[in-house]
Amino acid sequence: MEDKQKKENVDSVRYMSKLRQDALVVVVLMGILFFSESFIFYTIITTVWDSTPELSSIFPVYALFLLLVLGIGTAACLRVYSSIKEHMYTFRYYD
């Protein structure tokens, strides 16, 4: 009941607008994460590919590591967004 009263006392349009801005920040953060990690992975692989013959045999491990890093980073960004969305009225986040 108290939670409902808090939601009625805030400007919902303003809150949703600010939430969209936060979503944009999360998407930009994920884009930077994907670009930087992919660039680093590509640079390392192309630099040492010719000089390290056994790299081709362990390439799937490197690819799996990259996917894990990107997956964990994406999950963290999505958790931050869902936490903001869940608690924005409770903590009066945008006031």
C-alpha cells in the first residue's frame, strides 16, 4: 500500500524518461565493452598467429574466454538496469 502511494506522488513520465536515458547509458556501456574486448582479442590473435604455431590448436579456448567475458559483462549491465528499474520508485532515484 505504501509503495503504491510513493508511485502516485512522483511524476511517472519524468521517471520513465530518465529510465530510458539510463537504458541508453547501459547500451552504450555494453557497446564499448563489446568493441574494446573484441579489438583486444583480434589484436592479440593477429599479432601472435604467425609466430605461434600451437595457437591454432588452442584458439577455441581463446574464443570461449572472449565469449565468457562478454557474457558476464552483458549480464552485469542488464542486472544494473533491472536494479535501477526495480528500485527507482522505492529510493526516489530521479528526484
